[in-house]
Amino acid sequence: MVRVKRGNVARKRRKKILSLASGYRGAHSVLFRVANQQVMKALRYSYIGRKQKKRIFRRIWISRINAASRLNGLSYSQLIHKLKQSNIDINRKMLSQIAVLDSS
């Protein structure tokens, strides 16, 4: 049986992980095993964070719309209901921009 020497492939794989882990503190950026765990954890958190960012922005938009609509004597839910009744299709991001920029 011929021995398989995979030095180049293994080095590339380890180097990729260690480059992703650069900037981590202590052994987390030097030792491959620890760095690999930290990179996998970081990638997991970044995936979750991309989903959470959408939720957080939606909450911000809704609170801005609510504040602006209350200045005009409506609650947020009443405003959305009346917009839907009038067949006005405008998303919350644009509504919050209008609320912020046209507050006067």
C-alpha cells in the first residue's frame, strides 16, 4: 500500500482556518485545533446575526412609524390598517424614512 502524503492539502486547510482566526486572542489564533473551534463558533454566530439583523431593523422601523403616527393622532396598528384598506403598498422601511425625514 502506498503512503499518501497530503502535506500541501493539509497545510492549505490549516492555513485557511488560521487566517480566518487572525485577530483572536491567545491560542485561539495560533493553535489549529482551538482556532478551528473558534472559527466554527464565529461562523455560527455570524449566520445567526444575519437573521437577527433583519428582525432588529424591522423593530426599529415599527417604533419610528409608531412615534410619528402618534404625533398625528393614530396608533401604529390603526395606521397600518388604514393603509391596507386604502390599498397603499408601502413597506415599513420606506414608511420609517418618511417618518424621520418629514417629521416637520
